[in-house]
Amino acid sequence: MGILATALKKFHGGVHPKEYKELSRHCAIEELPMPKRLYVPMHQHIGAPSDPCVEPGTQVFKGQLIGEPNGFVSAPVHAPTSGTIQGIEEHVSGHPSGLTMPCAVLIPDGNDQWHPELKGLEDPYNADPQAIRDKVRESGVVGLGGATFPSFIKLSPPQGKVAELLIINGVECEPYLTCDARLMEEHSQEIIDGIRIMLQALQTKQCVIAIEDNKPGAIQAMRRAAQETKNVQVVSLPVMYPQGAEKQLIEVLIHRQVPSGCLPIDVGVIVHNVATALAVREAVLFGHPLVHRVVTVTGLGIARPANLNVPVGTPAQDLIDHCGGLKNGVKKVVMGGPMMGVALGDLQAPVVKGTSGLLAMLARETVQEPEQPCIRCGNCLQACPVQLTPCEMAWRAKHDLIDQLDAVHLMDCIECGSCAYVCPSHIPLVHYFRYGKLAMAAKKHDKDKAELTRQRNQAKQARAEAEKAEKERKKEEMRLASEARKKAAAASQAGESAPAKPVPTSKPAAEESAP
Amino acid sequence: MIEAVLSMGGMALLAGLGLGYAAIKFHVEGNPVVESLEAALPATNCGNCGFPGCHAYAEALASGEKVAISLCSPGGSEAMQSIAAILGVDPVAMETDQGPRVAMIHEEKCIGCTACIKACPVDAIVGANKQSHTVIADMCTDCEACVEPCPVDCIEMVPVPDSIYNWKWDKPAGPQVTIH
């Protein structure tokens, strides 16, 4: 049976937010008509931003490389459709700051024509693991559950570590979102294909697909598709937020906790999202890069909820327009899930590889209560799935005790929002954590820079001193040389009066003149 | 066998004791206040404060003389606040705090004289004789040491632009308590 436990374990804490999944769970995936203009961000993944590698005016095919990866933890960016690159411009992004980032502006030509040279691997289910990883890497596949970590890294177990189990994450625990559920219902066979490729890349024998039991359609479809593949098993989990978080899901399934600062591979498992499995299939079977994804457009504030297959780079406004626009009284539009997503300041922000949902929320769906003092009730401690102390962490962040944040393990916080959800004082705990995390990072950056500055300054001073010493040495050498020349000249003058004897060097001359 | 172990062990013990004794006997006591002040300063040794380097400024601050705590321009208000915390004095207003800045060379005006390269305390300017120079922005410490030596005034201190990479979350306003 391997390391998969026979019974499920409940992780600590967690909450049951109202699901709202009924809004969109019956909406079959539909293709979004090609937008007039795409803004493809150069940074859609965890890691270093990509370098644009196309000139304005370039005609590109669908799937053509337009941004080169910059380093190991990075991912390439490809053209989501065929058309003309208008330029690389600063465009608003779905970042919480609302600031811009460099985007390739693409005017689609309407043909949606794949690059003719894109090819998949032959015999992908028995291919060399490294060939699969390379294909996944060059296709720009990143984790589609939201973290957008480059997937090829999670298909390369480090030396000496073995992935005993591949977990495919179909939990989709965020309320509202149904894009993964629809994918599993409609593309179950393709997902199984992707899983077989991943198992080959990892050289792993066992796979479990984890799905919460509020998605009976998805469970049924995946069970049916997995029947023929004997090492793939579907497990139905009771609903609990945030069960889809990697470390929590691992604990539920194999009863092992991933220690702080460690990765799932350290306990012998690898976790990939269902949509990632599909993207891996496209990449390895056909050589098609990751250029589109399914986005759930939902919320009580949208006229017609839908699950849309959308090219990366489509402005949020285009999705909303396709779904009949916003109703009156929309309080905010959120990109991502309601618990962890980002409220958009500008609806021109484009869909990126990690965008799972677009939620138009009315006032009654959101909490807009003013923050009140902490009453030390301890609800947040009960709710935290990482067993942290949210009230203590927020208190330290609030009072800028940045040096103490490490002691309360702020960096282990997964920002799931369970604590803020249960807080009776409506304290924006996650907001405090994000503030604290960036403050910690800024402090570390300043410290590192000061250390680097010190080193560079010392190096410069050492070089200046070495140069000075070198000058002194040369001066001394020249002085000695000129003295020697003078002496030689004097000796040769003396030699001319003495009996003829050739004096080739100054040394014998000095000996002669010495007595 | 046992003799070898004993003799080597004995020698190691003697050497350890000797070293331990020397460490205590010849210990040089640094002023911990100076050390912490120096750590709060940016270590560019640019001399903008009027002292010949960060160490000298830290010593002057620690000596109890009347030295303003707001003299470090590369460190800005953050350095000032750290100094105030270490010395236990109230923070003061910076004379000119324009936020983090970085030197920028207008390359069309640069004549390639290398004067700024020599002036930069952290080797953050690259270029060759009669070739245009440029600043490695990540290394620049905002000390202005390069501005003065430039014979054609082509170096400008520009604010670091906001981007998603240096953006910070605002802190929540906190509870608005009203007492009835």
C-alpha cells in the first residue's frame, strides 16, 4: 500500500466558509472569444522575471517564445495566440499593489495558429525522465493551484530523495471556485494521461488523486477514468478549508507533517494540481506551451457565472463583459479565491497562469466591519492549520517588532485566512502578516546590502593600498636604478684615467673603487 | 596505543588551555555601543557626515559629544531612527530625506573621464577611459560621492521608482476605539 495511510487524518484547525460553489459548478467550460488585445506579463511565476525576447512588430505564432527564463527558478513566457507584438509596455497587474509590470502587448490575428515546429515526445509514457522535465520546462508549465512554482523542479526529485507517492490535488478548497472540478468532470482521461507522464518523470509507482466530497461529479469521473490505471487511486475527503494547502493535504493523506523549512519531497511525496497534470500532458504529448487556463468567473455580483477557457493575458474586463457584466452594488472584484485572492483596483489587470477565479462580490458577501481590539478569545489559535499563534504574530507586526517575528514563526504562515475568518474582532490578521513578512524581507535585504557594501568598500580600500604600495615600490626601484647608473658613470670616468681595462658592469667597478 | 592517545590528548588539552588563557588575557574590549552604531550605519565610508568614515562617526556619537544623529544621508531616516534607539534619544527630523535614491549618469553627456569611478566608495560605477560610464543601481548606496567630482555635471540622484519588487504593504490602521 506504500506510504498512503488507510484512514484519513484531520489536520489541526481549519474553517467552513460558505461555499457558493453552486453558482458555477454546473457551468461547463466554454471558450472565451479571442480578445482584441492581450497583455502578457513577463512575471507570472515564482522566481525571477522573464526577459522579453521579441521586438515590437514581430509576427508570432501561438506558443512562440516571447519571454526567456532568467535563472533556474523561472519560467518562459509564450504567445497565447498568433498575432503581432505591438510592444513591451508597462501595464497594470493583478498584484496587490496595483502597480504595473512589463507586459508584451499582443494583437491577435484571429487565426490562433500554433507554431509549426512544436512537437511532443515520442512514446511519452516511457520517455526518459529528463526529456519529460525539459519539455515541461521549455513549455513554461507552472503550478496552476495558485503558487505558480515552476513544475519541472517538482518533477526532479533531488539526489538521494525518492518520491514514493504522487499526490494530485483536486481538493479546490477555496469557496466559489469550480474550475478544477469542471476540468476533472470534462477532461478526466486527459488528466490521467498527464499523471502517467508525471509518474514516469518522477519514477514513482503510486498516485492518489484527492478530491473533496462536495464534488461528486468530479470524483465519479476521475474514478471511472482511473479504473484502467491500477496504480492511480481516487480519495474522497470531507470538506475542510484549507485542505488544498500542500502540507495540510499531505498530513491528511499520509499522516506525516512536513517540517518547517522543508519540502514535501523530504517526507517522500510530491504534490501537483490537477490543472498542472493537464498542462503537462499538453506539453509532453503535443509540445504545446502553457498559454491558456480555465478561470471561474462567479460571485453574486456577476450577471452570468461561468467557467471560461481563457488565453493568458486577457484583461479581467473582457471576462466580465463576456459574462454579462457586473450587477449593481458590486463591492469588489477579486482575482483568485475569496480567502487568498487579491482585490483588483483596475479591471484591465490580465489573467495570468495562476489566476483561478474572478469574483464579483456584493457587500453582503464580504466583511467590512471595523477592526476592534483583540479580546484574547483564542479562536485564531483553534483555527490555524499550521498551529501558529496568529494573535501574537499580528501583535508583533502591529508594533513593528520585526526582530521578534521569527520567534513566532511568521514565515510558516500560509496566509490561508482561517484566523481572520473566525476573529470576532474583525482584525485583518492576514494583512498584518503580509505587512510583517515584507518588513522582515526588507530588513534582511537592508542587512545583506549593508554587508555587501562593507565588503565592497573594504575591497576598494585594499586595492587602493595595494596600488599605493606598488607605486612606492616602483619609485624605490627607479631610485635604486638611477643611483646605480650614477655610480657606474662615475666609475667609468675613473676607469678612463686608469690603465685600459674594459668595465662592462657596475659591480666590478664598485669593487675597484671601494678601497 | 594508550600512551599515544594519552600523550596526544594531553598535548591537545595543554594547547587548548593555552589558547583559552590567551583569549582572556589579551582580549581587546571594543565599545559595544560603537559596534552597534556602526552596524546601523551603511558602511560606505562616504564622509557625508563630516567624519572620516562610518567608524569615526559611530565613535563620535558614542563619545557623548554633541553630534547630530541625522548626519548620515545614505542611511536616511531609518539609520537615524536606529541611532536614536541605540543612544536612547528622541528621533529628529532629517534635514533632507527624499527617500531612497540612486545615482544616474546621463550617458549622452558623459565624457568618460573616470572621475566618478574613482570617487565611488563601493565600486558601483563601471566604464573605461573615454567610454560612457554607468551605475550598477543595485550596488549604489545613495552617498552622492560621485556627484561632485563630475566635471560635466552629468550625474543626478534620482528617486528609486516604485515597483512591485520594492513595494510594501501598508500597515492596517488598527482598532478605532471610542470610549463612552
